[in-house]
Amino acid sequence: MGFNSEISFSELSVAGVVKGMREGEYFVDRDFQRRLVWTDKQKVRLLETVLMEFPMPEIYVWKQDPNPETLAETFSIVDGQQRISTLRQFINNEWPLKSSYLDDERRDEAYANKYWKDLSQQEKSKILNYKLNSRQIPTWVTKDEIRLIFARLNETDRSLNPQELRNATLNGKFLKASVEVADSDEMKALDIFSQNDVRRMLDVEFASQLLGYERNGITNESAKSINDLYDAYSDVYSDYESDVKKVRQSLERIGNLFANAEIKSMFETQNYCYTLHAFLDIEGFRSDEELSKALSAFVSAYQQAPAEDDTSAQADANISDFRQGATSRTRSKSSRSLRVTGLRNWVRSFLGDDIRDKSV
């Protein structure tokens, strides 16, 4: 059975929705959509749209079964949560309408640089009475069916990257584990993702790669390979807790190594953090102090090494391996393996364990 004829249209006022969120009538369902990580500029631009009385995209709410005790009706916000949360934040006086984020011709408007509490009654009224076009999904539609609806809606939306599409249309234990790693203090402490990267869920995708290493070792990375992980460990993921724990412990150690500015300056990219994660899986028995000393020396040697095509005796084979893995297809299995083996063998040699191993 189709859904279109059952999804009703209505207009909701900003005042009604914000009041409903305060009272629990409307709530954000974390199983849907992107995480709430808009930039300050995006937030101000949304309020500017409202004050200009321009339209914004429809929001979708999912009607829940009434509470059998209180008879209260509630609605899950499944699409539009960032817009509604932004409106609520502004009305709660959490940030001002910074003029530098407004269109050039509106930077001198009376509302520029003002918090909600400082707006005129007319400006407040314009925001509170603004109409949000809403689609209400009936109670009987299941969460899986809603994901199918949004999979179809997002199928041709080129503005969504692969990870955003996974989050919007998939559900399961591997996604939950990836979000848990991405949201961990250990990942945030590395500071390798911009606010916009986090909004676009690139940190979740990277967490998926690290968890994928725990499952399959070093592999080629592609949209399909990550999708395969989500499919394989959607319902049954028996190593969920141990994998998340191992990745978080690895990220914590990488953070400790980043206390050395030289190491951080070279390795603070996704590709090199992946390299360190795999490297620590092999060499993690060493102390942080020992590894920090070795990696700092590696950075200096790498920066001073001869050119890539140098075949003289001065050319270090391990650094050459690492450089080759860093300059070719950086997320292929072969490139990742070259980086890890080159780094591992160089560190072993530096620490007196001169065993050149070509495998990972």
C-alpha cells in the first residue's frame, strides 16, 4: 500500500511547535536525519529567512499512539529537526542574529546583532506566526517504512553524502556503534574534524572505517565496502562492545601521541589516523613514551628523506614504502598496507628491532 494519500498536509506556527517542544508534544527522534551540528551562520540565515517571510522546506512529523494514561498525543520530528531546534534555540536566547552572517543589504536591519529578548514586539510576532509547512505521517506507519520513504526522497538528492544517506535510511547496530565512537570524548579530543565535517557526518564515516578494521583488517575503502559493513552487522554484532572499546582505547593513545606537536602536525588527517590505528594494533604493546620518541624521529626522517625517485643508498626503504602509500590511492588496501608496514618497520629499526616485514 502507498503512503502518499495517507500523509496529511498542515501548517504549524513557530509558536505552536516551540511550545510543543517545551511541553514534550513534539520531540526529536535521534534515529532520523543528521545530528544537530549547524554552524552559527546557518542558524542566523534560517532566522533571516523567517524574518524575510520566505518559505523553507517542509518538515515531517510522525504521530505517536496517545499515552493511555494521560491521553496526550505526541509527534516525532523525523525531518526538519535542525530547523526546528534552531528556532527553539534562538527563542531561548542562546545566540544573537550576528550581522556578519546576514545578507549584505540586511546587515543594518533593526534585528541585526540582537538576541530574541531584544527584538521588537513586531519582529517577535513575525517569527512566532511564521507558518511551517508540515507533513504528518500516521501512527500505523512503521519506523522501517519511514526509512524507505526517506530513502526514496533522498535517492536523487546530491546534497547528501553517502554517510548522511546511511544515517537517513539505515538503522542497526553498526550505525549505532559508529555514532558512539564518533561522539566519544576520545574522537573529539583529536580535533581532526571541522564543525561542518561533523554536521556532514564525516566523523561517523571515519568511525565506521576504524570499526571495519576491527572486523576485516586493512581493506579497500569505498561507499560499497562501508555499506557492506552496515548490512553485515545491522542485526547481529556480537563484538559491538569489544570493538567500540578497542577503537576508543586506540583513539585515546593517538590523542596522547598528539601531545607531541611534531607527531600531531603530520598525522592529524583521517588517512594518517587510520594508519596509526592499524600501527597501534601491531605495536601497541610499547609504551606511549617509547612510541612518541620513535614517531617524532620518524617525522623528522620523513621530512628530510630524499625524493621519492631517489634510488641511492641514502634512500630509506621503509620511508619510501610509507611515501608511496601516502601518494597513491590513499584509501586502497595496498596504499594503507604500505603506510602501515613502512611505519612499523621504520619504528622497529629505530628501536633496535630491525626486522623488515613486508606484510601486515
